[in-house]
Amino acid sequence: MTSGFTPPLIEFHKVAKVYGQGTAAMRALDGVDLSVRAGEFVAMMGPSGSGKSTCLNILGCLDTPSEGSYHFEDVPVERLSRDQRALLRRHFIGFIFQGFNLLNRTSALENVELPLIYRKVPARVRHEKALEALTAVGLANWAHHAPGELSGGQQQRVAIARALVGQPRVLLADEPTGNLDSVRSREIAAMLREFNRQKGITIVMVTHEPEMAAYADRQIHFQDGTITMDKQNGETP
Amino acid sequence: MLWETFLLAQRTIRRNVLRSSLTILGIVIGVAAVITMVTLGSGATAKVTSDIASLGTNTLHVRPGQGMRGPGGARTSADAFTVEDAEAIRNNVAGLVAVAPTASASSQAIHGSANWSTAITGTTNAFFQVKDWALARGRLFSEGETKAGKSVCLLGQTVRKELFGEASPLGQTIRLGKISFKVIGTLQEKGQSGFGTDQDDLVVIPLRTLQRRINGNTDVQSMLVAVGDGVATTAVQGHIEDLMRERRKIRSDQDDDFHVRDMKEIIDTLTGTTTVLTALLSAVAGVSLLVGGIGIMNIMLVSVTERTREIGTRLAIGALEREVLMQFLVESVVLSTFGGMIGIALGLCAAGLGSYFIGVPFVFKPGIVAASFLFSAMVGMVFGYVPARKAARLNPIEALRYE
């Protein structure tokens, strides 16, 4: 870092997402400009239907913008095919979800190994890395338990281990504490901040709880498909 | 990666043993049925072939035509042959081992209080040569007995049992109708013929005796011709036909009023029948394979729906469409081939038991086992494709939120 300038990891230019056609058309996102630099911890807030989840889906290359352009590390995502976007996710993006989305009746370790299987990592290396990732979230002793045997907080930690095991450029979290009580929620949020501070992992988190958003460095508020506020935490808008 | 997919598939299958077993039941039954049918069918064919071979394979059967239409539509029978016809064939056609003129009648055979209705064949010693039929005890006809038409007889095993039981019949006298015959020998047991008749239920007497004393004519009703090994039966058949046309004075524009039949043709006809029957039954069994395939498709579709969130998660993690397709395709192929293997094992067991109980040889056909295995794999592939494609094309966003 020579001049303190970090090139944006994620860059939205007038991104819009339109559902339906003609008069029934619904603009879930309406001309959003947004950039996220590597190492940031961003919280996206807003009421339901405000466009924050749509924004996250596009960020995660699960969805494509109807209008505008999206560059992920200078790659124009809107021009990629479905498979190319899948490869982008495989190598550069980690996800955690409100519902954890772990595979049932599959051990925590195997769940964490999943992204590495798709990256064709040999089995032995896979085991080591997955165990390492589980250790990092404090679940080394639970490696061989199925998700059903773990508490919600533990399940979300397994999901975090799974998202981070492949060392992605960005971790996208969709209401990661939505299904947890306040104690577990704070644990998860603290853990995300810890990873962000210690390992420099870029995190974009959708939440509707101001308490969770407070753990982030930057808050972006959505309303009716547009950004109404974008501020660093500690600033007054 | 394919190995990983295979491991994943068999893990998924083992997670729900009951459902997986029910899923493959159709395939199991279908394959087992096909294997059983084909194996039993081959056994039946082998049995028919060996039974008919016991009648003598290199044998031609010369018979007068029957059921021909005479003037005014009346059914007439062509003239019978004569002993001279048989001699002419023996002397003029090359490559023959023996020619046996035969005539037959049916009669009550009586010995003491025992009474048995049986068939009487009048012939010469050549008959035993053509039929490759050895004596159990006693002797054949002497030349004098044949020529003079003496009242002597040889008994088939069934007649011997019915008339004499355990006692020795040699030298004893039996009555056929009103005429007494001296028993000079017994024939070895031949068992049932391929047509299901008892070949041992007969009494053999000299042809001349039968003609004169029972039938009261000089007719020879059929001639059995044994062709030498390595001689083409079709050529011999042609020669006999030419000779008979000449002797029976058939004009060149008239059809034959007799037939010369090759026992090989009869074998072909009969085995043809069993083959067709086997093919039909197998086709019916094959339908259950199809139904089994639909069962697999049904369960795979349910499974895809149930695992929508899993698929969504895999897609989000970066699984390619073709990788998800492969996952489900491999799963259904593993299921169906596993069903195929169980079906093959079951089918072979059932065929083994079946062949034991219906008394046909167990004929193992590796071809049909391999074909069933491949076919069950194919069923998995064909019927697994639609569910697998459905999984691969899911929209990841909707799949992730699916409850």
C-alpha cells in the first residue's frame, strides 16, 4: 500500500434490478452506485423490500443486474455466464445465511470441506484445512457431529468456517444472526469483526438489527431500492 | 471428481435405506424376471433339443401325403408305400445307414390277467438302428422271423412293466388282439419324447406279421431313413424325393403326394417356438423394468424437491450446473445398477430353483446377465436425467430460501 489507496473490490455503477415487465415492473434496485474496498466491514440495513437482499444477491453473483454494471475486481460480472459466475463464487466469495444452510446428516467437518471438494483439493489437504477452519471458530471438538446435534450458534459458526475455509476475497452474510438469540448474535457479530480485524477479511452483512450493524465499520441504508445513507460508523450522517 | 460424486451418491443412498430399497424394487423385480425367464427358456430349449436328438438327429421321415383334396373336395389319403419302396431307397440312394419300413396298429396287449392298451409297430431290425435303440435283454428278430412273419415281439419298458411287473418276460407269450406272440426281448428305456409322449409304450413285431395278421394289407405307412454321419441330409432328401416321384409315377406338373421330413427341421420348429415364447415372456418382464425406471424417476424428483436447499447451498458455494446434474445422475445410476445386481442374483436363484422343479437344465447365459446389468444402468441414466436436470437448473436464490 503506497498511497493509502486501495482499489475497490466491488464496484456498482447505476445498478438496477427490475422484476416483471411494463406497468407491473418492480424496481427492486434502482440505480445504485456503491463501492467496497478490500478489508472493509460493511453492514447493509433497511426495511424488508428495500433492496438490500437483492443487492447482496447481485454482489454474490447469484443474480445479475438488469441495468448498470458490476465489477468484481475489475471483472464485469454482468457479462459472465451462469457457470463463470459459479466459478467466481467458488474461488472468491464465501456465503453465510440466516438459516445456516448446512447439509443435514453430514458432519460439521464434511460441511466445511464442501467448498474444497468443488475446488478439487485432495482429500488429505481438505481434512487439514477444514479442521483448521473449525478450530478458528472454536469447534474443533465438534468436527464429527452432525448439524442437528449442534446449537444454532454453533451451526452458524460451522457455516462461517465453511465460508472462510477457501480464503475468499469477500464474505457475504445474509442476516446471519436472524435465527439466534441476542447472546449468540453478539458472539457471531464479534467473531465476524474479529476475522475482519485480524485477517483482513472483507465482509458485507445484511441485517436489520442496529445492534449488529454497530459491529461494522460502515453502514449503508436502503429504502425503496436506493441508498439513503452511507456512513462510516462513528460519523454523524 | 467422479469418484467423489460416487462416494457422495452412495452416502446419500445409505442415509435412507428403506426409501432406497423401495425405489429400486421395480428394477430388482424387472431384472430378476428377465433373468429367470431367459435362463428357464434356454433350459427348455436345451431340453427339447436333447430330447429330439434322442429320436435320432440324422433321420429322415418319409410319409405319404395326408389330407389332400380329391375330386369334389373329398379328403383322400395318398397311397401307402410298399416294402419294395424301402428296398429301392436302400439300394439306390447313397450315404444311407439304414432304412426301416414301418406300419402300425393299436391293440390291447394281454398277459394273464394284465391288460394294457398300446401301440404296435411292425418293422425290421433296421428300425432299432435308425432310432439308435438298444436292447435291454433278449435278442432282435432273426432273418427267418422277419421274412416269414413269425409271431414274435419286443416290448418297450412301459408295456413290460404293465404286463409282467418284476417278472422276466423272455420266452413268455402275450396276446395282441386274438394272436399270441412270443416275447424275445425288451428295449431300453427312452423316456418321454420332446412332444410329451411315452416312447416306451410300444410293442415291436416283424413288419410282415403286422401286415398279414393284424392290418391285413401290404402297406408300409412310413419309412425311417438313417443318414450316415457327415452326409448332407438335404441332398439325400432330394434323392429320395426324386426316386419316390418316379416310383409313384407323379407327373412333373403334379405336386408330391408324400413328404420327406428332416428331424432337424422339427428341432428347429420346436426350439423356435420356445425361443419365441422366451422372448415374449422376457418382453413382458422388460416392461416391469420400464415401470421400475419410472419409480426411480418419481423418487428422484421427490428427492430433488426435498433437497432444494442443499442444491441452493451447493450452487452458492460454486457448484457448476453440470456438477449438480452429475451428482443426481450418478445417484440414480448407482441406485439402479445396485437394483440390477440384486435382481441378477435373485433371478439366478429363482431360475435355479425353477429349473430344478420343472426338470429342465440350468443354462447360465452370461450375455443376458451383462445385458441386464447394462440395461439397469441405462434405466437409471434415462430416468434420472429429468430430475437431475431439474436440480441443476434451479435458481440458487430461490433454492436457498426454499422451506
